[in-house]
Amino acid sequence: MKTNILSFKNFVGKKVEAIGWIAHFRKHSKVGFIDLYDRTSHIQIVLDGDLLKNDYNLEDLVSIKGVIKKRSTQTVNSEQDLGNIELMATKITTLSKCSDLPFNINRSTLTIRESLRLRYRYLDLRTERMRKNIITRAKIAKSLRSFFDKKGFLEIETPALTKGTPEGAREYLVPSRLHPGKGYVLPQSPQQFKQLLMVAGIEKYYQLARCFRDEDSRKDRQPEFTQFDIETSFFNQKEIIALTESAVSSMVRDVFPFLRLPRGKFPVYTYDYVMKKYNSDKPDIRKNQNDPTELAFCWVVDFPMFEIDPTRHKISAVHHPFTRPLINNIKDLDKPEKDLLKIKASAYDLVLNGHEVAGGSLRISDIKLQHKVFEILGLQEKEIKTRFGHMLKAFKFSPPPHGGIALGFDRLVAILCGESSIREVIAFPKTGEARDLLMNAPSKMTSKALKILNLKKTK
Ligand code: ASP
């Protein structure tokens, strides 16, 4: 096992072996310097004598033996973790050679053509900025998980091969080999399963969940993305909001101590208020949009229950069909369509600096009410039964009142890392056109594969 470069700060005066990649090499007449890095940090290597006779290639993986020394006061670099020490090399061995690089990776690659970066993502991920983003992402997940673990929540995995949950996008289909003519759907979210877990008496669930939505190319959307998904029984809306707020605040304090959270509670605005005041349901309420340390969170509540879907010209759910109307609006479900659009739902969004970073709702757990909502959404009896019969059936078995929320994990990480695209915080993202340029997916389906799946190509 190798010793991490960062731990050399405790090894002054000791003999060590540093293993890492060469970020820089510069040679003067009597002395040379290598900037060596690994996942944890960078260290300056000093070499002289015979060691200077060799050339050192950028990004070669090397083992360097030597002694850790304190740097002289004039050469201390206070911007680096290990800026006050250096390694005086006695032996350098190349462990693995690096070919010519397709682009420079010893600085941020933000200005490099994205398709090239994605094709060589493993090199892109070697850059300090990208490595930091990926490490920070893992820290955020860890902090949120530990918050919910401490509160008695269970992380439970829900299936990826399933029947689909409507969240307003097209679904990915997976043809079944064992059941010709049938197929699975990849979930747009774990919505139905997490509600069924509440019927199962789990009470407190969370999951770092992968979601799949087959959307037309949209700049900063991904066909697969991650939600930090939460569901609880017996919590009212205020309690879910308070829980989420405290999870997010404690994560920010943990991972981003230098960012400024709002003082006191996050403000809560109604949908009608923000639409009137900001003409947006994701208001950016920062005092100074140029201050990168300001985090302006707010809640938007009381969303409309229904809207007219602009593409299909028919009534659809603003959040999803399992969302409950506000209690005193339930009676209005019998009114004509134009009045239905006035009904408000127990649905809430968390907004950060003008971006939606979470959305959730209290759910319907009453069969009649759920049935009514499906009807309003234009579903015929047969369709209700085939698509959602299992939910209605489950609600026959003493379901608890429940509700939840899902954090858009990629977006939250991107904003906190100061990145403008979620692709900067996903290890292997797809392009805006849903292509994986590294693996080259989607790829052609061979006739053999199609035959096994009982599929035929048409023109
Ligand atoms: N499933 C919802 C979504 O994906 C979140 C929720 O209602 O908890 O937006």
C-alpha cells in the first residue's frame, strides 16, 4: 500500500517513498523540481546530481524515494497544503508511462472542448478542480447520510427494473428477454416504492437514488441523475421542511464551512407570492449575486395541484399524481376544469440562489381521493387499474399518512462547488444529447442482440 502524499506533512526528517503522477518538471543547471501529485495532495520534489540526467515526462507515474525536509522560509508556498516541506529525492523509478496527452491537465479544463474532455474523462478527472468536485460530492453524500442515519432513517434500495413512475418525462424501456413482448421501465424516481415502504411500516426512508428520464436534449439535464430521496410517515409539511432544512444546513456547515447560510430559518413563500413578486417559482433572493459565499435558500409552498400541459394541451399534475391537495381544497376536486387549476397542493420546493434544489409533497393515502385525482388527470378506469392498481390496492391495508421530498443531488453539489453545470460534478456524465462519449453509448444494437430480445428493426 502506498502512503498518501498529504500525510508527508507529519514525516519531516524521515525517509519516505512518494508515489504519484508528475504535474510539472523544471530543470535548472544544478537542481530540478518535480511537482508530484496523488489523490490527496501535491508535493515539491527536489532532485540533483545524477537524477538530473534523466528527463521526466508529464503525467508519468513514478516512485520517488528520499527524505522530507522543511523548506527555507523564502521558498514556503502558503497556498499549498504541503507548501512548507519538500522531498529531497535519492531514487526515482518510473512505474507507468503516459502517452501524449490530448489536452493539458495541469490546470482547469473548463476552457477545453467538452466533447474532448468527456472522451478522455479519466484524464479530465485527474485535474485538481475535477478531483476536488468528485471528492466534495462524496463528502456531501456522506454528511447527508450520516444526518439521516442519526435521525433513525434507513437507506433502502428500490428497484431499477420496474414499471415506471410518472414524473412528467418520457421513460426508458428495457425489453424483457424472458417475457417476449414485455418490458421494464427505468424509474423516473423511487416515488411509488418509497410510498409503498411507508405502507410497509418503515416510517423513515432515504436513498441516494439514481433516476432516469428520457428527455429531449436539454442543456443541463442528464438522462440519469441522482436524487437524495426521503420519505416519512407521520410528519406534517412543516416537519418535513424543518427536517430537510436542518439536514442541508448541517451538511453545508460540515463540508463548506466558508459558505454563508442564511441567519435563522429559511424564508417560506407561497407560490402565488413569488410568481407575483419575482415572476418565477425559483426566486433568486441573494443580496449580492456576485458574492460566491452567499447561499440564499428559500422554500416555495402551496403550488397549484394541476396545470394545463402545454405540449399535450390537457390537465396534468404539477408535482406528480400522488400529491395531496391542501386539506380545505379537497372539496373543490368536483368543480369544473377551470376551477381545478386554482386548487393548491401540499407541495413544496427548496430553492437555492435561483435554482430548484429539492421538491416534495404530502401524499394521498386515501383510495377514493387517489382515484379521483387519476380521473381528473384523464386516466380511464382500465388504465388506472393497469398502471396504478398496485398503489390503490396497497392503500387498502391501513396506510399511514406520509410525505417526502427529493433533493436534486447533482444540482445541489454543483451550486455548492461553484460550478455552473451538473456535468462538472458527475464522474461520467453524458452530453446534452444523452451520449456517453467515453464508452460510446448508445451504440448500435446487433441483430443477434435484437433477436434474443425478440425485437425487430423497422425503418
Ligand atoms: N419523486 C419526487 C420527484 O422526483 C420527489 C418527491 O415528491 O418526493 O420530484
